[in-house]
Amino acid sequence: GSLSLHRAYLRSPLGLLRLGQLALGAAFWVTVAAHKYEGAAHFALFAAVLVWLLTLALFGLSLLGRWELVPWLGSRWLLTNLVHDLALGVGLYAAATGIMGHKAKQRSFCNLPGYSQQCLYSAYLSASICGGITACLYLFSGLYCLSRRCQDQRDII
């Protein structure tokens, strides 16, 4: 059939949460990628981009109403969203937030007046805040999917 937007999904709580996750997730990884990073920040960036790309795929398929095209997962779309949100979204963003928060704490000395070197404290702190809010959004969407699943509903809307 022809492709059309599933407007009910876009107006649903899950659709709105997905938009927030995509926006704040992009803010997280763009903030990290735009600044010099090393060590564990590589994992934080990898985790954020991986979850962001998977969220983009879930959002796109749900918005077009084409999740049935995904083998095996399409028939379990609510469960797929639930596992994605709670295991990947919350888990990886919580880890990435912890990493960036730790790095911000390590760099907290450089925001003192008179410090002449490049200071990454603000970038790491900003990424940490975006990551924490994003992890909360994934928790909310996971709880939304879980409540629908507990009510014996099979659809994401």
C-alpha cells in the first residue's frame, strides 16, 4: 500500500516521548562529539548514537505504521518498544550520563577564574544533563509500554 503518516501515533504519549528522546539524544551526542573527548567518553558517545539510531528506526516505522515489515519483532511491536526503552534506552543512557558526570567532576577545577587552558567542564556537564533527562524520557516511555502490556493491549497507541 501507499505510505502515509500514522497521525494518531504522533499525537500519542509514546510518539511525543520519542520526539523528546530524539531531540535530547541528539543534543547529548552532538555535545560530546563537538568537543575533545577521550577514554570512557568514547563508550558514552557510542551508546548514545546507537540508542538514538534505534529510536529513530522505531519512530520511523511506528510513524509510517510499517512495523509489521520487521521480521519476528513486528508481531511483538509493543514488547519490542518496551525492551528497547527499558533495557537499551534507560540502561545505556544511564551509563553514558554517569560517565559524562564523572568526567565533568574530574574537570570541575577548570571553571575557576584565571584558568587559561580549554575547559571541557561545561560540555561534559551539559551532556550529562541531557543524558539524564533522556534516560528519564526512556523510563517514562518504557513504563507507558509496560502499562499497555499489563492491560493486555497489543498496540503501541
